[in-house]
Amino acid sequence: MAARVASVAFQGIDVLKIDVQVQITSGVVAFPMVGLPDKAVAESKERIRGALQAIGLSLPSRRITVNLAPAAVQKEGSHYDLPIALAILGVMGILPQDVLDDYYVLGELGLDGSIQPVPGVLPAAMTAFKDGKSLICPYASAREATWVDGLHVVAVPDLMTLLNFFKGHQVLDPPHATLPSFKKNTLDLQDIRGQSIPKRALEIAAAGGHNMIMSGPPGSGKSMLAERLMTILPSLTAEEALELSMIYSVAGLLSDGGLLSQRPFRSPHHSASLPALVGGGMRAKPGEVTLAHHGVLFLDELPEFARHTLEALRQPLEARKVVVARVNGHHTYPAKFQLIGAMNPCPCGYLGDPARTCIKAPRCGKFYLDRLSGPLLDRVDLHVEVGAVSFGDNTGVLGESSAAVLDRVVAARMLQSKRLDALGGVTNSDIPAAMVEEVSNLSKDARGLLEKAADRWRLSLRSCHRILRVARTIADLARDNAVGTPHMQEALSYRRPE
């Protein structure tokens, strides 16, 4: 006889249905598992053995064969413990074999029979709902599943409770959703005195979703500016919050089962490896570019990152997704993020300061900038110089608050959303290259100015398109229908001629 229980596998953030099949036959006592299980899956036999012993049951002294179908898909993770255990109980006759036909099951077993939390409950719940089935999951992870309206969720703390539920001896309380927690942001643009040009560039970046690199001496406020970008970005929409929460659920980073309510701000150290930044590894996991989806990826000390690591950003910056190729398959992760980089002009940081410039200037600055390739810089919309700030500047008049700037950003994004609705975009950074000139509504004088700059600076077509997108954002902030000469002049001022 054989029993079957439905579970799931994750490829990127996509969910695949896995058919867990268990057969008990006569022969040599063994517990083989087939269907490309990884080490965590293969070790489940010991956890299942211990969990059954904890509730007074033991595995039969026969050959127990577990097949995870489809066999060609790599199976990773400990969430197969519970479906395998339930399939074994079905074959043993302890559970009716048809009782689990309407459920997707996932959960990790402890040696004491407890059911431990596992990642990926939210996308598994959405898959179960689409297939018209219910979900059995650990009680500690069940709050994620409650966000799928209309889904029947069976949340259990241990194996004995689940058996009592199926036998009708125990009633389980439905899990309750956890409301998103809003962490009050105490940062404000007013914390930064002076720096009017970098703050203006930050507003443009927030309004149009543009990438930006800031260059300046140590202590000029580059990191402070990047951190305060979050205070002038609009809130997540419901769709964005759900998509982002699915990513964090697969990564095992969704705490307390509540949906994410704030845009992520990821700031990895410059020693981060390639898999840590773009995803992958032995067990493919989302990288920092995916964890920054719908948010900000801040790379401080940008030239200090490994060259090959930075070059890996070129694909996600252009395609808004990451495709991680491995021997056992390809994993696609969304990666729609804003890149904000900060760097010193040279290794010592004081290039251009007559009082501090070292004897290697200006060659040291050129060599330092050469760590960033032209194709990578070509994908950055705003290049901003951040000047040094003296102690006297710190006593100046307060600038605009983040709340005031946020109002303009939200108004500009509303204009963009209406304009790009048919194109499937939200901000000007989403304008397709084939449509950018048409959408920009460029005046004749502004077009002539861009053509002169392109000839003089030898700009690529990609650079010209990015300048057009920035100019369109500047016009939206000014609530102008057409991109005129002043908008184009300001957009060109943020482009560093190489």
C-alpha cells in the first residue's frame, strides 16, 4: 500500500506542488528516500522516528520507501518532515488515507513530537488557496497564512494534537493575524544642515525611483543622506507589501507572521560575497538585492566591494530581477530596488582638498574610480558630489522637513502612476526604453540641449534615456506637462561625464 500527501517546494519565490508518496513493503528493514532530497530532507527520517516515539508509536520493522515527486526537482528544507510522517501514519492505518487529500502540509518535527516553524508558509498558503485546498502548518508560522483571506488553516503545535484533531477528539482554535507593526522613524532631512544640492538629488531619486551615487570626503553626510531617503519614500501599496512579505517568508525573515509594512533598507558590508548580494549559494536563497525589493539597497564605500560582486548588479539594475543558475536548476528572484552608493573621491578621502591631498593626487582618484566599471556607472541616473561641511555650517537655518518633501514626492508619483498605468509602471524609472522619448514629452530646446551633451560627452543611448527619465521626474516635481530646458539642464548636472 502507498499513501500520498501534498507539500511544496520553492524555486526562487515560486511554489511547486510536491507529491509525498510513502510505501511500506516487506524486505530488508530500511528507510530510503528518493526524488533528489538534500541533506536536510534525508535527515528527516531520524526526526520522524524520534517524534513518533515521543507519542508512543514506532516505525514498523519493514522497508519504508519515500518518494518526492516530481523526481527531477531538487527538494530542500526541513518542511517535508510533517508530510512524510503523516503519509507514514496513513500507510500504517493510524490515519485514514483520504483525510489528507484536501490539505497542503509543511512543518519540521522535533524529537519530542513538536512541530517547529518553517519558512515559506505565506507563499504555500497562497498556492493552497489557488488550488482550492486547506493548509496544515506549524502553529508558530500560522499567522503568515491568515493573510490569505478565505483559506482554512490548521495550525498545530505538535504531532499528538494533530492526530487528536483528525480523530475528532480535539478542536483547534483558528490562528489570528498579526497586524503590521509600524516602527516610528526618528530620522529627518532637517538633521542635515546645508547640502542643498544632494538633498535635491535625493528628492528626485525618491520621486522617480532613480539610482544614485554620492561622492565626497569622509564626514560630509553621505550615509546620513542615504538613511533619510526612507523618510521621503511613499508607503508600500498592498500588492507591494504582499509580494515583499512572500520574499521574506521564503527567506525565513518574516517575524511574528505579520506582513511587512515599511520599505526595506538593506546596507550590506563591503566584504559581502557574491551569493550574499545577488542570491544563490549551495541552497539558493534570496540575496540583498531581492531583500531590498521595493526598497533601497545602500552600498557604502562602493569601490571597496569586490569588482565581480559589483558587476553582478548590472543584470538586476536593468532587468529588475535576478536569475541564479545552478546545476540543479534556475532560480528567479525579483529585484526592483533603488541603488544608493556612497564613496570617497580617493582612498584617503580628501582629493581636491589643498590642505590634505596626498602626493599621489590626482592619480589616486582616477585609480579609485576605475574600480567601478563604465557599464555599472552607466546604469546610475544621478551622480552627486557631496561637499565637506564645516562646524559653522551646523549652526545654520534648518532646511525642509521630510514630511514637506514627502508631499511633493507623493504628488509626483501620482502623476507618474496615471501616465504609466497602461505601460505597467509606477515611477519614471520604469519607462521602457522604446517609450521614453514619447513619454517624456520633450520640448525642442530641451532635445537640442540633450543632443549637444550627448555629442560632447560621448554618452551612450542608455545614458541619454536615463537622463530623459530624470528630466521627466524633475518636470513632474514642478508639475509641468512638458520637459523644458530648465528640467534638462538640471538632469544633465547630475550626470558625470566620463
